[in-house]
Amino acid sequence: MHDKADMVSAALPNPLWRRVPRHVGIIMDGNGRWAAARGLPRFEGHRRGVEAVRRSVRAAMDLGIEYLTVYSFSSENWSRPPQEVAYLMGLLKRFIRNDLAELHQNGVRVRIIGLREGLDPEIRSLLDEAEELTRGNQRLTLVIAFNYGSRQEIAIAARRLANKVLAGEMSVEEIDVAAVSAELDTSEVPDPDLIIRTSGEQRLSNFLMWQAAYAEFVFLPLHWPDFDREAFEKALREYASRERRFGGLTAPSAKTGS
């Protein structure tokens, strides 16, 4: 049951490493500020941010994490300058084309959450291809939140439930937490144990708001392009040092490391 965590513990002597989170979400913030601090165009910050994604996926696999969700493009990001949006779309296309084969070879399953209606047909086709090709992989599930916003996700879930009530498929009384969760984009993904945000900002920014009800948060001062294995491990050590109660008084698993 603890095979992955035990392997990490063997590699890293700190006993806290036995508490490796099953699901980590990352709000990748600070690409533009990283570039500005170096006198570089924002595009270069985004390009270097993709490299940080690659490092994070490799680290997640090495550390025994089962699910990694990255906030790649929010539903609000469309309001950015058209040239920047176009560059970000190009980066997404290149990432899938260049990295998909390696992700598949390494046993990574790719899941996409967020709206696909209205997307460029080429991008939508690439997203579908990434999911279909890697559907059977089990080493790590990489969830890419693209054109995603938690408020819109919850609103859509509420609309679906309302339609089911109108169609006589369920009663109002049957709408509970489990029913809402089942209608979310993440219905087949466990809630995040840990959410990391870079750049020092301390907010969710419309990311997994329902799912993060009991997540631990770690806010790192470095900008996303500087996020590396060392920063990832620092966040995991902070997570492992905390006692998770899930609304209760005690958390035996947090104390025993089981």
C-alpha cells in the first residue's frame, strides 16, 4: 500500500517523506515577472515556464505522486493581449507535439479539464489525441487545466443537475456533495492533498475551489520558471510536517505517517 512512499523514503532519509501526497495541484505563477526582472520579453518567461513543467512532471514521477494538476491557462486568460494569447497557444501545441510521445513512454496519463467548446479545432484535436493515446497509462496522471475556471465548472455542474431534476432522473433531495462532485471535470480524480503556488501570491485564482476544501497550501516566493526539484521537495517537506484533520480533532495518519 505504501510502496511508492517507501521508495521515496529510501532515497531521502527524512522520515516525513513517508507522507507523500497522492495529488498535487500547482498554480504556475510568475512567468511575466520572471522575464521582467531579467529585462526579457514576457514570451521568454512563458517558454521557460514550459521547461519548469517538464521538470515538475519528472519530479512527480520520481517522488511517487499519483496525480499532478497544473493550471496552464485559465478561462480569464483570454483577456490578455492577443499576441500573448497566440504565443501561449503555440506553446501548448508544441508541448503536446514534442512531449506527448515521451510522456506516453514514461507511463503518464494525460487528462484535460476545462471547456473545449469554441477552441481552435487544431488545439482541440491535440487535446483529444493526448487523452486517447495515454488513456491506459498508470504511473502518473497529468491533469492539465486548460481554458479552466472553477466557478464556471461548478456552474456547469449545477446546470447538469438541474437538467436531471427537470428530466425526472433525480430528485432535488438527491443533490448532495457526492452528486455535485460527480458532475465536475475532476469526477475521476481524487481531491488535491497539496496545492503549490509560486511567485509569492496567496490566492486560488479560480483553481479547483470545490476540490481544494481540505487541501494544504504552500506558497513559494520564487517565480514559476525557477521552480525545480529542490523547490518541489521543499513544498513536500512542508506538507509532510503538517497535521491534517479534515475538520476533525485528530489525524492519526498524520502522526503515524501511515
